[in-house]
Amino acid sequence: MNERPKRSRAYAPDPRAPGRACDSPGCTEAGEYRAPKSRRNLNDYHWFCLEHVRAYNSAWDYYKGMSTAEMEAQLRADTSWQRPSWPLGHLGAAAWDEDVLRDPLHILRAGRVNRAKQAEAERPPPDLREPLATLGLSWPTTMDVVKTRYKELAKRHHPDANGGSRDAEERLKTINIAYARVRSKLGADARVAASG
């Protein structure tokens, strides 16, 4: 990697200046400061005097003429230093193939099985998906959480609290049915756990 010569100050002339006049028309000053000619080729330079390089830099817009999508693509490429990147886990998938991987102690397989069991445990039973959605709860849950949520919804949607609204009455009926289904399922699961 080529190391640039050090400048004594940021505004000091570039030590690699070609020793020619400023590229600005009509200027006879020495062109000691470089500025890129375009965003397509950042290593091709104009050489200006200090006054004209300041004017050029203040007017230069790297993103000028780019669409929003092009700017977004440029910013994304800049976050990875203009190198390609892939989502995590996509390139090494072949290394985890059962035929290629040697795991005589079954350590890696046990981890995958445990993650699958955990994902299954976090998914609500099919008969509880709709009642839990009605109550606005996620799975797994406890009976205390269900009771608290039921009381909150019953107070909010009770017809007396809503001026005798028929919509509120229908909503409360739906909430009552959902609560009964979740309560019976959790009660049955608790009885099975207690007997086992």
C-alpha cells in the first residue's frame, strides 16, 4: 500500500503537484491542489491554486444527477467499503450439510433440535391462535396474564361503559368466548403438568 507524503498542514500544497499552472481558465497561479474531475473517476484530477480549489470544492456535489435509488445504492455500497456482502449464513450453508459435517458426538444436531423445539413451544397451538389474537396476547402466556387482560378488555368494551352500544356488546361476547377457550386450554395444561 502506497503511503501518501505527509503535509505539514491540511491546506498546504500537495507535495505531488505536477508543477504546472492552475487549470482554471485565465489563472497563472501554480496548480498545487488537486480536485477529482468526476465521481466516476476519483483518481483523475484537476490541479488548482488555493483560491480556485476552494471554489471548485464548494460547488462540487458528488450526488448531483443521481436518482434517489442510485444514492441509496451508493450509500449501501459505502458501508461495506465498495465490497460485496451477503446476508449472514448464506455462504456457509454447504458447510452445515449433514453429509459433509462430521459430528460424532451429535453436539451440533442437538442444538438444532433444541432450537426447533423452542420455536415450536413459542408458537401457539392452532386452536388458541384466534382467541389469543382477540385478547391481544402472545404465546406463551400464563393464566394471571390472561385474567388481567380479560378484565381490562371487559371494562373497556362493556355496553354500560359505551352507552349501550350494540357493537360493544358483540365485541364483549367475542372477548368472553376467547377468554373461555384460553382459560380451558391453560387449565387443562396445568392439570396435565400437575399429574405428570
